[in-house]
Amino acid sequence: MTVVVVVVVAVVVIATYLTWLASRLDRLAGRVDAARAGLVVQLMARADAAHELARRRDLAELADMAERARAGHAALLAGAGLGTTAEDAENALSRALRAPAVVAVGQRAPEEVRAVDSAAARVALARQFHNDAVGDVRSLAGRRLVRVLHLSGRRPLPAYFEIDDALPAWEEDPPPRSDDPAGIPGA
């Protein structure tokens, strides 16, 4: 009788642990989906802000890259993966935002690029949240027990979203250092 109780307790403990692992994978997958949705929203906001800046300042290259990125957002909203097509469009937009003509606008009129700068910073944060969530899923799904028992089901592993999201340099030359004789009045 004691052996039966021990076996039943062991089976219950193992089943509880496996159920917890499977539900954790589901929660993490939900977190990836939410982070992906947030990332897409931020990518759309950045493209819209870039398009508005391009329209106001007549920046043709920036307008083209913003339109290309916006076209890719329709597919992302329809559920397409964050693959190389989206990455390429977003990288092209990032390069266009750092083009000399756009940087010159930022140096002459920093208030005009404030929306683009803010949107670009939010994209960087959203991408970090997404990639952290993907890393958590991939880490848990890579465990031997999860793989052997197929606890993650047939769901493919989510992919990282890697883009060049470095912010453009809008500021003019840095202020002179205090130990620089050229920066000291009367020196």
C-alpha cells in the first residue's frame, strides 16, 4: 500500500511539473505575440513620423524608404513573420534617417525631428522587449525534457528581429570642454 501511495505521489508531482512547463511555454509564447504586436505598432509610428518629416522638408529618399516600410507593415499586421523582408525595409529606413540631408534638418531644426527621434527610441525598446521574449521561449524550448516530450507542440520557434536601430546624431558640434583653452572666455 505504501509503494502505491509513493508511486501515485511521484506521478502527480511529475505530471504537475510537466503541466507547469507546458503552460509556461504557452505564457511565454503569448508574451512574444504581445511584444511582436507592440513592435509592429512602434515600427509603424516610426515610419509615419519619418514620412511626415519627409513631407514637410521635401526629403525624397526618406519618403521612399518610409513608404517602403509602411508597405511592409500591412503584411505584418496580417500576421506575416518578422523576417528578412521586414528587416530589410526597416534597415533601409534607419539608414535614410541617418542620411546627411536628414541630419542637416535635425541640426538646423531639432524640434522638427523630435517625433522621429522619439519614435526611433521606442522602436529600439520594443525590439529589445521582443528579442528578450523570444530568447526566453527559445531557452525554455531548448531544454532536453521539453524537446523529448514535445511540450512546445508543433509551434515553430520565434525568430529574433535584428535591425539597425541606432539613433541619428541630431546635435551640432559638442560644446567645448572646460579644459580646452578655446572654450574659456578671454583665453
